[in-house]
Amino acid sequence: MKRRHFIQTAGAAALGAPLITAPMIPSARAQTATVRWWYHFDNPQNTPNELIAQFEKDNPGIKIQAESIPWGGGGDYYTRLFAAIVAKNAPDCAMVKLSSQAQLLEMDALEPIDGLIKNWAGKADISDNIWNVNKAQDGKQYYMPLQYVVLYLYYRADWLQAAGLQPPKTYEEFLAAAKAMTRGDVSGFGMRGGGGGHDNWAPFVVGNGATFAKGGMVSEQALAGNRFYVSLARDHKVTPASAASDGFRQIVDGFKAERTGMIIHHIGSANELVTALGDKVSAVPVPRPANGKGWTMFGDESNALLSGSKNKDAAFKWISFLSSGANNVAFNKLTGQLPVTTSGATSWTLHPKRFVDASAASLPLAGVLPDSPKTADFARTVWPTSMQRALLGQVTPDDMMKTIEAHYNG
Amino acid sequence: MTAASDTAPAPRLVLTPYLFLLPAMLVTLAVVLWPVAETVWMSLHNFILFKPRNVPFIGLGNFWRLLHDEVFWLSLGHSLVWISLVVGLQFLLGLVTALLLNQTFWWRSLARSLVIIPWALPSVIIGLTWTWMYDFNVGVLNDVLIRFGLIDKPVAWLAQPDSAFISIVVALIWQGFPFFAVTILAGLQTISAELYEAADMDGATRFQRLRFITLPAIADVIATALLLRTIWVANSLDVILVMTGGGPGYSTYTLPLYAFLKAYSGMEFGYGSALAIMLTLLLLLVVFIYVRRAARELDQ
Amino acid sequence: MRDSRSPLQRLFELHLPLLLIVLFALGPYVWMMMTSIKTNADIGAWPVRYWPDVFTTEHYHALLERTSFGGNLLNSLIIATGACLLGLGVSLPAAYAFSRYRFRGRRLLMTQFLVINMFPIVLIIIPLFVLMRNIGLLDTFIGIILGHSTFAVPFSIWMLTSYINAIPKDLDEAARIDGATTLEVLRLIILPVVMPGLVTTGIYIFVTSWNEYLFAMMLSGQNVRTVTVALQLFIGEFSVQWGLLTAAGTLIALPVTLLFLLVQKRLVSGLTSGAVKS
């Protein structure tokens, strides 16, 4: 029995007719269309009200009802979105990430926007790289890019200088730098082994040639890359004792407290680090193999149009508004990420230039996790658990890779 | 089975207990019955949330899978240790606190109110605050211990399997002991002063008073509080989720957490539901034993 | 109860242990409170800054003026009070029935109430959401109050039953001999004597509802957001707003503590105050 059918009939049977009945009046375009939009901002003191006011002024027939949904580590936001979709109570559009695209598609929740963006003026202002990264497996475009970050390497410029080293480019140089900076209770590399830390691990493993396709996690290069990564903690001991459970908060705090010399993160923490360390902190793209392109995570966020929406055109106007020119810049001032528009990127002043440059330099290596329904679970549970076990010595690094291979490819 | 000392008078009142029960039943069953039924339904199917079109019936397939799942057994083991430690230690601390608070002294009202505070905080705050206190780099616990010379290097409390488990247990004891303190205190208050006076006249020591008057009088309250708390702790997962998410590795996985992660991270609602039902059945066993034993006493 | 111990004995057997316990209970809370009045710079400082140079109330200002926190506190208060009243109103008669009557299905019904609570809420939260949507109770006070009562009532019934069990049945009998109806017995005899238990149970329901997260998260929207859900707004993807979070945490504990302070008197037993000899 189809699940949605079950819910509807069971719900109806158990409680009598639902109170909400379908409107009998055909939709009259002369009335105001209300667009419900779900969003989440890191800083709850920021609101999108100015942008909304501007939009409503330019589009008199449309009202935006913005709902701020608690992020709750990501789990809560998506639980509510999925539940709302299942209960046919979903918003018209919402902020979403690529890691959920496959799952949302399986639920038939997304509306393709290819047709709508074809005639959209702002299309050219977003680079092809970014459009392609956001395309779905079936070749259609469902996501409207909104903002992005790229993972790069923060390092203590003063410590490297004192050790007579250049900012690392290859894995070997990275290890040398980490060793040079490790002394006493200071660790060279603040490894992120807790949830979300796959973005630290991927440059060393996917960057070394691992892929998520069948056999891609147990190939020679994949295993070698992972062994190297685990050895940073277990053999070379250039990571802090807390690495296995550290999340983004811990690695940033550790770096600020001058207990680590390098961390892998993105521009979202740049201002915080500069406030604490000033010119002592700088950034370069993540380490790469000696003869390879390397790989780093592209941290995405987009708006999507939901298929259940009754105001698709109005909703599209809103999401395209947010992704164009000055609006996109204003939006990113609220979220602290980088604008997706090329015009916005060149005039960006919210973060110190060296970090914007590092992000731009990292774009050619940037990629995302595979567009598979298994990715969300990988990021949230499968990777942290196996990484921690490997770091603690409970399983071998190779076993860890086998677990990941089994998760994606059975 | 009615005893001779049954206080309810003649049959004309036979409806009364049911009438008294009706509001409670309406409020609880009406809201919970259908979702629970749906969960049972989900556990018998291979139901993955993002594959709503393909939901085959697999009977007891999920339950079979769980019996062969090493993480299930690991989580179950952890749950058992977890419940014993947390409920046991919360109870002991709460009992001592209640006995102390039951006495008369000038700052009694203040003490009683302050002790409530851990219980008054939402789990997410408790989880975050304690995680921060345990922090390797900037945590206050490491700092204090180093200053007092008890350790010479910071300890990564939440990154080692054993210390992570104990660390969370401590946070939970902190959170839950006020419940026992308050509940037992209320029970202590219902003990008639005359009983103590009679004991005093017989020359009983304080310890004898405790053992022969106090504890027996509140035995029922204690037993109920323990039962309720066991059920609550067995099902709780918010603090663990916030503090370690089950890690490092599987070392702080408990059964409800495992069910939660399977359902909300892996989107495997069928299997997650089966895990939850397993937990419920196990708790049911515990409750059955308690109710049968208690019922024998209650029927006297 | 006269205490025959010497002041020194009292110091070591009463005041000191209790002080230690109170310090344990307060410690993390005070730490949180101290954090909420530090500037952002001091919050993440290392070595740990116990006593900041500068105290600030900026986080509280930001919290109350620039977020919806004040309104959320009120929502939580309304919901917790509602759940308390509904819960007690429904549990007391039920507990009385379980304690004073022997009837068919008694044990089964008592157990059934517990079984409801044995189900981890997390698993039934999505079907529950769909249910609430179908009855139109999403994002309403009643919806959440109903939800909270549902999970608080079984525990309350059990707790109240045990408190009522502790009251000798002779009291009931004596009153009946004097011609009281069942309702009068309940109101005039049981109620005063079980007051400490009632207050405790009420507090339990209030606190459970106050701290409840899952239900409130799923069933509330913009209109009826509780504090626990609002807290999650401070925990973002890239940053945790420690100042706001600790300020919020400090404020959140206050209503419950104040409530407890207020109802303290009621915790004194009705038995000792002579309710028996009426």
C-alpha cells in the first residue's frame, strides 16, 4: 500500500473528514499570492525583513511569509521539511542543501526550474561551475544557488615563518608543517573527527583518487590516502587528543586558543579568527597530492521550489530575486557566506581579502558528495562513526574504507 | 479480587472508577493511539522515508535483522549499564538530598529552590553546557583540575570511549537527581509526626528511625519514582545526542539513540520502528514484573 | 520534630553535605550565568577567564530586543500551565479511582498508561505531526498542550496513585460514615492531604512541558514557538551564539525555580496541619 495513501485514508477514517477542504474557487491572479519560504540563519538577530520589504515593493501582487526554522544541527530542519512534505503542508520554497537533493527527488518534492531560468536575466551572473555543481542526477536543474563556501586550510603564518616553511601545497609538505608546529600541548593540525568532519578527510582521500563509485573507496589510492590521514593522529601524533570527537566549534576554538596550528574550515569562521589572531592567521587551498589536482568540499546552499506549491511563479520570482546582483550580496551579509553571483564576488568586502582569494583559488578543486540518497546518512552517521573507530584504533583504516564502500555500493 | 476491607460501597458505584478514568483515557489514547499503530505498521515493512513508492511488507524481517545486528546488541548493553548507573546514582543522590531537605533549618526554602535548577533546564542547554565544560581546549573542568594539581595535562573527556560514557552519566545525574529529591521529599512530608514521636519515646536512634519508619513509609513512592524514572531514562536520548551523537565510534550508543539515528539519519523508518518496539517490549517486561509484585501488595 | 543534635553535629551532618549538594546543582548553572555576562571576546578566551574585566548585559539586550525570545518565554509559560492544569485535572480522578477502587481491568489499565510512555516519542513524531495537521491543531496552543498532557498524564497518574495510597483508607471511611459522597470525599479529605503530592506532580508536569523539545519543534510554527525550540535558532551551522545561548539558558531556569519557591508552603503535609480532625 502506498504510504501517502495510507496516511490519508487512515487519518481520514480515524478522525472524520479533514478540516481543510480544497478551495472551490479557481485561483484568481488578481488576488495577492502568498509565498511561504523556509530559511535558517546562523545569527537569529538577523532577519530577511529588509529584503522582503524591497521585494514586495517591486512585486505588489506577492506577499512573502518567511519562516525561520531552527537548524538544530541540520537534523531538525530536514525532519520538519520532510514531515511537512509528507503531510502536504510544505512551504512553497525553502533553503536546501545538495546532500538532500536525491532524497527530496525520491519523494517527488521538487519542481524543476530549467524552464524558468532559461528566460531569467540573472542566469549569466552565476558561473557555469556553480550551475553544474547544483544539477541533479537526471540532468535537470532543481536548485537555485544562493550562497557558497569552499573548504580551505587556515594556518598560523607566524609559526610557519618561524619554522622557515612555506604554506603547504602537497600532503608531504603538510605533514612537515604539522610536525614543525607540534610542541608541548600544541598540535600542528586540529583534525575534525566528529560529525561533519568528512570535509577534513575528503581532501586527503578523495583528493588522492578515491571515488564514491563502485570499488572507488577500496582502490589502492583510496586506501593509501586514508592510511595517511589516520596516521596523522595515530603515528605522527600531530593532532590533539580530542580529535575524534571535535566538531567545527571545537576546532575553531582550539585554533583561536592557539592550541593548533592548522585547521580546515571555510570563510564562515574567518572574521572570528581574525578578531582573535589578526594577521597571524592566513589561508591557502587544502593540500594536494604531488601529482594531482586534489579535491575540496564545496559547501552549498540553495533555494528550491517545492512541487506542492500553488504559487510557483511567485515563488520563483522570490528565489531568483535572492540570487541576483545586489540582493544576493545583501543576503550573504546576513548569512556570512559568499555570494554566488560573479558580480557580487568581485566587490565583496565582508571578509578579509586573503580568505576570499583562498576560496576563489579553491574553486577549481571544489566538489560535492555524490548526489545519492545515502549521502545524508554518510555525512551524519556512517562517516563519523567509522572515522572515530579508526582514530581510536578499534578498526584498521582499511576496515573503515570497506565500511564506506559497503554503505554506498552494497 | 476484592478484599474484605474494600472501601467501595454497594454495586451502584461500580461505574464510578471508569468515569473517573474516562478523561485521562480520552486525552492520552486519542492522541497516541494512531501514531503508535502507524509505528507498528512501519516496523513490519521495509519503509525508507525517501522511497515512499516502494514499501514492501516484510513481516518480522526487521526484527530478524536486528537480532543479528551487532550494533543492536552493543546499544542494548550500553542501555542496560546506562540505566543502572543513571537511575541508581540519581536516586541515591536524590534520596540523600531529600532526607537532608526534610529537616528544619534556616535556609531550607532557599536550598529547596536551588536544588531544582538542574531539572529546570532543557536538555539541549544541559548538553551544550556540559560539553563545553568538558572541552579539551577551553573547558573549565580541565582548567580546574589542572589548577588543583589533580591532572597535569588536559583530558579529552568526550573523545575516549570510557570517559565519554562516564562524562555523560555525570551530566545526567546532575540533571535528574532533583526529580528524586523533590518526589521523595513530598513523600517524606506525608509521614505523620506522631510516628516519629512514638519512636522517640521508645528511644529509637536516628538510624533506626530512618530504617523502620521513614523508608517503609515512602517505599511505595520510591518504587514508583524508580519505575517512572527508569522508563524515562531508558527512552531518553537528547543529552547524548547533543554531547557526542553516539560517538566516539559506537561507545555512547544506547538503544533509543540507535533507533533515532536509523530513522532520522538513515531515513530507515521501518528498521528504526522495529528497534523502538524492541525497546518498548523490553521495558514492558520490566514493568510487568514490577506491576505484578506491586499489585500483590496493593491488593492488601 | 525536635532535633537533639549539637550545632557542630548539625554543621557536619546537615549543613555541609547539603551545601556541597547545592553547589553541585548550582555550579554549571552559575558558570553559564557568568558566561552570559561576559563579552564575546572573553567567552572563548584561554586560559579560562573566570572573572571578566568587563561585565556586559549586551547578550540579554540582544536576546530580549532582537530575537523573539520574550514571546517564546510567554508561549512556554502558557503551554506549561495549560498542560499542568489539564494533566492534574485528568490525573487526580484517575489516580483516586486506581487507589480506592478494585475493578475489572484495573491492573491492565494502569499498565496501559505506562506503555504509552514507553514508546520513544521520536519514532511516533512524524505520524503524530500528520495527525495533528489533519485535525487542524498544528501551530496552536491546544495542540501542544494536548501533546504534552498525553505524555505527562500516565506518569502523573502513577505518582498520584502512590501518594493517595499512602493516605490511610480510614479517612475515607470515616467521612463516608458521616454521610459524604464520593466527590466530597475527594474534595474535602483527599485533596488537602495529598496536596504535597499534587504540588509535586504539578511541578513535574510543568517542568516536563517546559523542557520538552521534540513535540514543540514538530507541532509549532512561527506563532506558537516555545523557548526550547527558540534555543535551537542560536545553534547554527557555522557558529554557536554562546552569548545569546547562555543568556537564554539563565533565563529559562528562572520561571520554574520561582514557581517552586512560591508553592513551597503547599509542600507541607496536610496530615500534620490537622486536616484529619474535622
